[in-house]
Amino acid sequence: MPKSRKRKVPITSTGSTYDASSKPESGRTVIRRFHVLLKLQAQLQKAIVYDPSKKAELVNVENELEELGGLKNYQRMSAIGQGTDRGGGSEKMLIRWLKDKELHKTEKKLRLLEVGALKPDNYASCSSWIEGTPMDLNSRHPSIIEQDFLLLDQEQNREKWDIISLSLVLNFVPEPPDRGRMLCLAYDFLVGGGHLFVALPLPCLSNSRYLNFDLFIELMGFLGFTELQRHWREGGKMIYILFIKKNGAAPPRKKLNPVPEKFTKKTVLRQGNRNNFSITVCTPCDNIKTL
């Protein structure tokens, strides 16, 4: 008697079915290549102003981005990686940590800004205590605000949010100074005692030429954050860190003292076959109006 075929089921809420391009190793390859090309694109767009000969190289990069399916395919691969059959999205870790702190018992709903949201309902199960606002550069759903976090109005968002989630967002920003500026803005947009959730590919800290765990935590402290929780495992793919915004006086970056050199430039910390992920902070912190 012939065996019955096993019905393939959707692995994301978008209804995508499992195929060759949806396999974990295939998705990771696309995402890694997309990050490399995006960084090259940003560098070439700046270089072309002074060296028009770079135009041909820029065209090649943009053609390859298009061949990979562009941003839509990147988002599709990322959404598949958040499917429940692969452990779910990073919001599970954040929700667990918030509950451990008993923040789900607060009388007032917590206002959460989810930057880089691929799905509109990541926090639907917490609607009784979290008021979520999903946002992304290129919205995949009408309920996701299409907005560049770096271009948010600083006055309207000052101390507006109780929680900001930057899950796989910092590594998507092409330039190190913009990553630093994103963290500065996150500080300014959070209420005193607010929480910042950062999720990064583990190699960003474990195998970078310019950044490691200690320097990253030191940088975050300089910007006004204290680490509360950290989760990663040897041989794993991700690291999750929860920070709290320090109450009281403004962070050191808002004082007249210059930003330490180790935070303003890339310094080689490791030799060998490493990636180039880094975060830098300008003086003053990327011309944020409050400085």
C-alpha cells in the first residue's frame, strides 16, 4: 500500500510553504550576503561623489541585490526564521524577561516600540499589558508603520517609550556611526527606567575585529544603559541582551567631556579571519539636538 504524502504546512503567518529557498542554511546565506551588499552599497554611494569611476561597481552591487530578490526576499527569509517551527522570534525572550521582572503586573500598559518588525502581531499575546507599535523601513503589513527610526522626530518621541526592541536591527544599519546614533536615540526616546532589548547575530560580538562583549557593554554604559540580562550559547547563532536606562543625571555623552577615543573610532581587537562589525559614537553624539 503506497504511503500517503505528508501535507506541507505553512511555517509563517504569511502562508509561505517550505521549499529549498526556505531552508535555514539557505536563508542565512541570503541574509548574510544581503548585509554585505547593503554595506558595500552605502560605502559606494558615498564614494561615488568623489570618485565617479565607482559607479560601475555600485551598479554591480545593486544588480546582485536585485538578483537576490531585494529587500522583500530578505524580509521573507527573516520572517521564516521567526517561525514557530524554528523556535519563534526574539520577542519570546523579551516577554519572558519582562515577566520575570513582573512588569506584566503594572497597572498601566507598557508602550513598546518594535523597530524592524516583520510581523504586526508579535506581542498580541501580551495585549493586556503591552501596547505595541511595530515599525520597519519597508512595511510588510498595513499595521506596521513604515518609518526610518533614525528619522523619527526627536521632540515627539522624547521619553515616550517604556520599551524599545532592536532585534536584528543594529547589524542591518550599514554604517558604524549610524548604529551609535541609533543607540543614542533609543536612550532619549525611553522613559527613565525604560528597557532596551538588543538582539544581534552572535558573531557581531564573538568574532568581530573591532568589537567584543566587554567593549559593547562598556559602550552601552557610557551611553546611559545598564545590562540586566544576557543570553547566548557557545556555537549558537544569536545573542540577546536586555538593558535598563539609568535614572537620574544625563549620561556621560551629554556632558562637556569628550567621548573616549575607543568609542569614536574602530580599533583592532582581534587579528585573523574576523568580521568588521563595529559601533562608533560621534562627538557630540551624532548631533542629537539635546546635546
